[in-house]
Amino acid sequence: MARHSFAAGWDRLRRPVWLYDPDTGQKPYANPAALGLWGADSLQALAERNFSARSPAMQARIRRLVEQTALGEAVSERWTFFPHGRPVATQATVSAIVDDEGHTLLLFEAAIEDIPAEDRRAAEALRHASTLISLFDAEGARLFSNPAAFHAYGAAEDAFSRRFADPAEGGVMLQAAAGAPVAALRAADTRAGRRWHHMEARPVLDPVTGRTCVLLIEQDVTPRVEAEMARSAAEQKASMAEARQLFLTEMSHELRTPLNAVIGFSQLLLDAQLPDVASEQAGRIHAAGLGLLDVVNQMIADPSGQPIQSPVAERFDTAVAAIAGPRAPVADGAVRALYVDDNENNRVLVQAMLGAMDVVCETASDGRAGVEAAKDGDWDVILMDIQMPVMDGVTATRMIRALDGAAAFTPIIALTANTLPAQIQTYVEAGMDDCIAKPVNMAELVAKVSHWASSWRDAILTEPAIAVA
């Protein structure tokens, strides 16, 4: 073991003196008194011991000493050492010294003290606690930090208010804590960046000066706060989505319902072979209605500007594709359709459209009346509005599907202005077979009524299980 040029004088001292390398955890020098304290027969035997295994609290304490002694300051504090597992309480003065090779070491000069067991245990508990504990004078200057607090803030952070992301909040807490305990959740600026700390400050007496000081106790609750923020953001996002869904539902229904009458009746007028002037005017009304419908569709498009669609509608799309091919002829006799809608204009319009194609269409003005009509009549297809008084269309559909006999398998087509993806999913789950969006396109209406009245009616009557597939 290399001898240091300044070691000769220390060898004659009765108090334990040794050098400690904070980088390696080794003790390159110890005088005879220090060898006795550490229970080593020689400097070589002491050097062969491994002191590199240090707890987080010990690592933080050593880093603090390195920083505090770097500018020539000597630090005096209590240390409990454990040579061969035996606790030895000391009052140690620690300073920095540069060896012959230019390497900075910590110089320990220790005096063995008879410290009461309770005090020694309290000091060790304080040093190893994960809670950040600091003591400040009335002006906010730091008097003490345990290793956890030093690890979070470092030695240079010596002002109470500077621990806070908002120093003004720190000043308010310091002033309040001088009179009574205060606690708050605050953002703190630490070595690890911005963190959330639960801070509790209370007035205490300094055991050294007897003056009133402020004890600051901090717990890092960042994971909990961030989880709460994420939960709150998710709830807000869900709430906004729900509000948007409600808005779109109301807008779709309130705007498309009158447009249904404007576009539908103008189409009937165009098909009625009116005089040229009247036909031109009807055409202008029809074109204006379609233009307004385009505006409505853009208003209820998703944020990307694309019309709202859903994979749920694939079942409906399959039916439409089937219509495009050759259709089975309608069974002998006129097709019988039941249309359930609370709006009189809608009922008159759909009756007129279907009547023009020789479809017998009877109506009901709410869901409950629709269920009764479905129970008593022999229908080839039921057209069901969704938003109605007394009973809505989804509830009415569920009740029809629960009926006894063939009526429970009657094809049901939603005829509605509410065609958002989640709404279509609800219609499917209730037992509806297809969907037509308002304003009603006459060609689509007639094609779907014809399809379900022929192909699906025959399939349902021969194999009822198809109705619940």
C-alpha cells in the first residue's frame, strides 16, 4: 500500500484518521488508531476489505460530502460505522484532500462518542428513510437535509422556496408554516426534473439555537398524480366524445327529418309528370334539398372530414349488394309493409313512395302502436323509426322479436336519421335486419322493401333460426 507524504504526522495521533476514496469505496490510508477502530491488523488487511457495497442513503450521503467539501469546507457530523458488524458511534469531521497523484479523497477524523441508543437509532432511521426530510430557518435557509432530500435536490439547493416549481408557492407555505402546520400537493424542481411532491411543513425548535425553524417533509407522489391526470384526461375525452355523439344525434335527427319531407315530396312531384314550369320548380326544390343534405352530412362527418361509417354496417351492405343482382319475384299479392313513425309528413311520404310501386303501406304513430300492429297483422316487412314518443324504435324491435309465432321473424328495417356507428350497432343488437338513412331515397326504399319482402320472408318462414343469426 502506497504511503502518502502527509501520513507521518497522522500516525502519531490518538484519534482515528483515515482516507476514503469516494469513487472506489477503498481506504488507502488509516493511522493506527483508525486501524483499531476498524478492527484491522494492518493497512493491507484494511485495504483488502470491500467497502464498495453502499446503500442508496449512504451513496447520497457520500455525494453530499464530496460536494460540500469540494471548496475547502469541513463537515462535522455523527457517523455510525460497523467494523465486523459491530456498531461504533463517532463524531466525525470530514474534509477533502488531494493525494500525490492528484486524486481527491475524503479525510475522516473521528472521535468515538457514547451516544444514547435511541439517538443512534433515530439518526440511522432518518438517514435511510425514503421520505425527504429537511430543516430550514425562519428565512428559508436550509439547515439540514437527510440523504433522500439531498439525492432529490443536491447540496446547492439551500433555499426553501427554490424547491418549488413556483417559488411564490414556496414563500406562501414557508410563511404559513411559521405559525401552524400546513400541507399541500406541489410541483417540485428536482435533479430528476419536475416531480409532484406531497409537502408538509410545520414549525419546530432548532435543538442547536433554540429558534423557531420549519421542518419540511416531502413524499414523491408523481406516479399517483400522473395516473390521476391520465384518468381525468380519459374521462374528459370520453365526456367530450359523448357530448359530440349527443350533438350529432340531435343535429342529424332535427335536420334530416324535415329534409326527408322536402326531398321526398319534391321527388314525387318530379315523377308526377307536372307541366314544364311546375316540374322545373319542383326540380329546383329537390336540388336545393339535396344541397342542404350535403351540408348536413359534412356537419356530422368525423374530425378527419370523412363521413361516419362503421364495420357494423357490413351486414346491411351485404343486403344492398344482394339487391344489385337478380331479385326473386315478390310472392303473389301486393307486398304489405308496416311503417312506424311519429312524424305525419314522414308517414304520408313513405306511403306515397311505396304506393307508387303498388306496396300496401299502413302506419303506426309510435313504438307501442307498432308492436300491437306487428302482433295483429301479416306483414312482409316493417319499417321502424327510432326516436319516437311513448316507445322508441329499438325497444319496439326487441318486443317484436320476443313475440310468439311468425310475427317475431318479420324483417325490420330501421328508417332513421340516426346512423352513427354506435347507433347502428344498437339496431343490430336489437334485432333489426337493415337500415335506411333519412332523407329517404325512393329507389333505395323500394329496393330494400322488395328484397326483404321476398328473399328474406321466404327464408325466415322456412328456417326461423335465420332470424336470430
